[in-house]
Amino acid sequence: MSAAPAEALPHAAATTPSAPQRAPDRPRGRLGDRLFEGVTTALAIVVLLVPSAMLIELVGASRKAIGAFGASFLTSSTWDPVHGSFGALPFLWGTVVSSLLALALAVPVSIGVAIFLAELAPHRARGPLSFLVELLAAIPSVVYGFWGVFVLVPLLREHVEPWLAAHLGFLPLFQGPPLGFGMLAAGVVLAIMIVPTVSSIVREVLRAVPAAQREAAAGLGATPWDTIRFAVLPSARSGIVGAILLGLGRALGETMAVTMVIGNRPKVSVSLLDPATSMASVLANEFAEADSDLYLSALSEIALLLFGVALILNLLARWLVGATKGRVGSPA
Amino acid sequence: MKPVREDLLAAGPAERRRHARSLFFTALCAISAAIVLVPLGSILLYVVERGASGLSWTFFTALPKPVGETGGGMGNAVAGSLVLIGLACLFGLPVGVLAGVYLAEVGRGRLAAAIRFTADVLAGVPSITIGVFVYALVVVSMRRFSAIAGGLALALVMIPTVTRTTEELLRLVPPNLREAALGLGVPAWRTTVFVVLRTAAPGIATGVMLAVARVAGETAPLLFTAMSSRYWAAGLDRPIASLPVQILTYATSPYADWQAQAWTGALCLVAIVLVLNLAARAVAARSLGARR
């Protein structure tokens, strides 16, 4: 029940590289075996090299922009390809705000769905229901964008945004004309897209909590909700945080759906009703048309930033999810 | 045995409150599940309602008409998508599956841990940056957008999923199968290929189907690798049309006829993804059933 065995294993494997039980399996020296090992190792090393190659290639491609603008690339909000002046702030802003908005909308719902599917739903309904939720993850991004343009954007423009402006218009968040296309639309589409990611990981984490904990709580007379609240969720906390970070990572990198509904205006604005843009969107819109080296290099630097942020988030998230599952999931 | 005191068992106000709260939160969770199904239903409904009328033989066989003329189809995009998926499998499957075999059967120690780690890293890389990478790597050196570049970008999207699925499934194969084969004097590599891989094949097929389903709908990595084309594929070293990119172009166009075709294209794409997902589930269910 403790972390000790999980930690001891990799340690043991590291100190005795040829584990004793494997040695007799693998008589060395047979040509076929050596060939097979060689080929699989070589292909596995290809996988090892790809992200490093990506990093090197992206750094190389953005060297010109890094040299020309330095740190001001991150703080300037002029994006003027004609005069060769580039600042990425509007794109960073759009990516961060739309992703955080998506998280704010998606996280409560995803956790609710996960709890429902893992703990509360009738057993026979769980399979089909979770298939439907996972289907949301399978729908292609461009279809989300298309649906967003023709269904969500008109809905926001005609009903939601006028209402928000009328009732919450005193907040700077909800000022401006209701255009439909904008930060809000991007946030909502992203929220729909990350719900399956977050909820399926939360569900996995909840499943890893030993049944004995639930039984103990129920035996003390806890109601189903009290059991979840006091016996299940506390053990799953860091795994849930990891799931949220993975959802954030997915939202940051999402391209097509966001590009189609965000409005693509490179300006920093506090209002969620205003059109905005994002790092992935500017790549999708402008990369193929970039006509100068500096322009292409500035876009590559945005790709590099996106790569870096996604990388850090994913590693942190995987570590948190892995730690939770390892800790609570050891045989009870 | 003491007599049960009924008054102690009866629900007091505090307990009634607890039960009410439990019901309230259960309802909240059920409602969030219902909320999630609304957009799914809406998307499927719109795609079918607006796309079904455009389904015809010409949609799958004809080339797009020039701007201003109505009619035509997405034949080249459907064919292009098949070519790109084929190339992605050609580049991605050997690497993905065999890297998975390496992780499960051959590798150990630091190298294996590092490879597992990078496969996870690769899975988290936004697909648009994969497009930028392949542009810098292939398109710049070939000086041309090409089907090969598009296939490579899709392969990079698919490799991490396939690798990790393969590894996980190979680890599920019972060790006594492996031991039996080795005990009969079968060389280790033949054991791995003909016993272990063979046993895990249905599961790996499931993983591959899901990876193909994901890749079939990817647009972002194709934008500046495969680009797009209004004609039939002229060669693997030329730009090539694909269903997602064609849907994007038509969906964001101002022409009603193009938008209608985009809905039909979206219907096809969703149908492909749905069928692949259902097939994957069926294969997984059957192989699980067989194992029991």
C-alpha cells in the first residue's frame, strides 16, 4: 500500500541491467535474434530522436527572429509583416485566455461526468455512456470548427452574447458588440473538445482508488456522495490536477476549430466577446504564405514556444497522473 | 442479543440532510453527463441533416468544379486522404509497432525509459508544430509541398499512440506462452513475432484503427506539408488534396454550394471515424471474450 515497492523496482532494474530471469530466455549469438534486436532498437531510437530533432529544427528556424527581437518578441503586440516587425503577445494572450476559459467551462463538467461514470451511473449504462463521451474526442477538429461556425457562433451572437452584455456588461469581460466570432466561441468549442480527455483520465484515476476505501466509508454509514467526497476524491486529487493539465495541453495546441471561430484579429483585448487569435491559429493562417525569411522565422518561433509550453505541461501532467495511479493503485 | 432500538436507527434531520445532499450531487453529476451529450447530438444531427442530401456517386468520383460553377465532387480529396493515410501507415506502423516491441520485449534500463518518455513527449506535441517541423525538414529541402511530407507528418502524429498501445498489449500476453515456445527451442525472435505478437495482434489492430481514425481527421499537420490540390494526385512528390483540408476550404468559403459539399465531406469524415471506432471496439470485445 505504500510507494516503496514501486520505487524499489526501477532502482533494482537500474543496478542489475540484465535481469536474471531474462538472461536464460535470450541465448546470445543467434543471428536472427541479433538482427531482430538490432532492427527494433534502431526503430525505437528513431522515436527517441524525433522530439530532439524537432527542437533543434525549430530553434534553428527561429534563430533569425530570436536575434532580431529577443525578449521583446514576447511583450510586443505589433504584428506587421509588411514592415517586418513582429511581436507575439496577442497570440500568447489568445492561446492562454481561450485555453483557461475552456478549462473553466470544461473542468467542473468533466469531473462530474467522470464521477458519474466511475461511481454513480447504473452499471449497464456505463459502457455505452463512456463510449459516447469518448466519441466526442474522435470527432475531427475541422468538423468541430465547421459546426462552430454554423451552429455555435450564431447561437452566441443572437442569444448568449446579448444576454451577457445586458446583464454582466458592467464587467470588462463582457463588453463590446456581439459578433459571435471571438474568444468566447473559441473557449466554448475548446471546452467541448477537452471534456473527453479530462473526464476519461479522471475516471481512470478514480478507478485506481482501492474499493476497500469506498467500502469502509459506506460501512460507516456514509451516503454515496460522502463516500466519494471523503474516501475517493482526496486520494485522487493530484491525478485530477494532472488530468486538468493534460486537458490544458490539448487546448493550447488545438488548431483548426479555434482558427475557424476565434475571429483571427491580432489584438489584446480583455473582453471575451471580441475577436482574438492564437498561436496555433496564426501558424495555420500565415505559415504557408509567409514571404520573407524574418516572417517565417517569427512564425517558427511561435511554433517553438507552443512546442515548449505543451511539452512542459504534458510532462508535469503525466508525472502527476502517474504518481497518483502508482500510489493509490498498488494492490490493496 | 440486544433488541434493536428503532429510535436510534430512524433518520434524524442531519442524516436526512446528508441524504438530500447526496441526491443533489448525484443529480448534478448525471446532469453534467447529459450536458456533454448535447453538443455530440447537435454535431451528429447537423452533419447528417445537411450532409446526407449531397451524397451521390459524383461526390466520390468527380473533381471539384472551378469557382462559380456548381456541382462537382470531392473525389480527389477522398482519394488523396486514402493515399495520405496509406503513406502514414507505411512510415508510421513499422516504427510504431516495432518500437513498441522493443519497449516490451527487448529494451531495458535507461534507453528503454528514455524512449518511453519521448513517446509520451511526442504524443503531447501539438499537431500544428509537427506540420512546421516537417515543413522545415522535408518541404524546404524538396522545395515543394508533397504527399510524402503530408504522410510523414501524419505518421509522426500516429507513432506515439501505436508504440504505447503495442507495448501495453504485449505486456498482457501471458509469460507461459512465451516460455512454452522458448522451451520448444524456438528462437527468441520467432517467439516474439509468431507467438507474442500473434497473440496480441487483435489488440494492436484496435490501437492502429484508433490511430488511423485520429489521423484521418487531422487538418493542421497537412496545411503546409501536403497542402491541397484541385486535381487528382499527380505523384507522391506533388501537393495532394485531402478530405479535411478540402472541408476547411469549402466550409470557410462564401459559396452555398461549396458549403453544402463541405457538410457532405464532414459527414463522410465523421462516418469513417465512427466506423473505425466501432470496429476497434468490436475487435477489442471479441479478443477479450476469446481470452476468457
